[in-house]
Amino acid sequence: MTKRFDEIEHTADLAIRAYGRDMKELFANAAYGMFALMAEPFGLSLRTKPSLEEPTREREVSLEATDYESLLVDWLNELIYLHEVEGETYSQFTIETLSPAELKAHVTGGPTKSKTKAIKAATFHELEVVKTNKGYEATIVFDV
């Protein structure tokens, strides 16, 4: 399996570079990367294939936007919102529908056991989604 994401150096905030063979995988891997930075979900590493013991919560996420960049930021911010409000950490992300204007996904997880870093929001700062010869890459900076 190819890597999902890398944490990259950033002066004041946190940042990742997520990878995907297609846009759906890119969006899922951006979520894996974000949760790997901010929580210890069920004692597993989100850098590799997830293997939840018993997922306890499943949520549907539906969003609309005007382009992939806006949708990516909205997606990650919605997950941060759910993480904070519901006290849950997600470790499985199934993107069902994805276009520049719409995202529909299922996320699975359970109660947050341990927070490692507080992420306030995904930002547009230095945001970049690019097509590569292996698929797609996105650089995402998080406000902490």
C-alpha cells in the first residue's frame, strides 16, 4: 500500500501532504492524516491500513461547494466539528459521491480516547491540490 499522507514542516501551524490515486482517495487520506495528527483513535496508526476493533459510530456527511479545494477544506472542517461536538474520533472514511460541487461520505469511529494536538480548522493557507503522475496530492495547513 502506498502511504496516505506525510506530516510536513510548518512554522506556526500543522500541515500535511495527502495522496490519492483519485480524488475520493485523496479526500479520505486527508481525513486520515488530520486525525492522525490530533487524536489517538482506538490505539491504531492511521498512517497505514485501519483495523478498528469495533467501530461504534457511523455518520453521514453531505456538503456542497464550488470547487475541490473549497470542498476539501469544508470536509475537514466538518470532521473537526463532529470530533469536537460529538467527542468522537473517526478512522474509516468512505467517500460515496465526489464532484467539484458535492461530497457525500460515511465516516466511522468511536469515542475519542486521547487528544494529542488541538486542531481548530483546516485553512486555505498554502492549500494546493495537484494532479501528479501517480494520482493527486493536496497540501493542507491546519490552524492550531
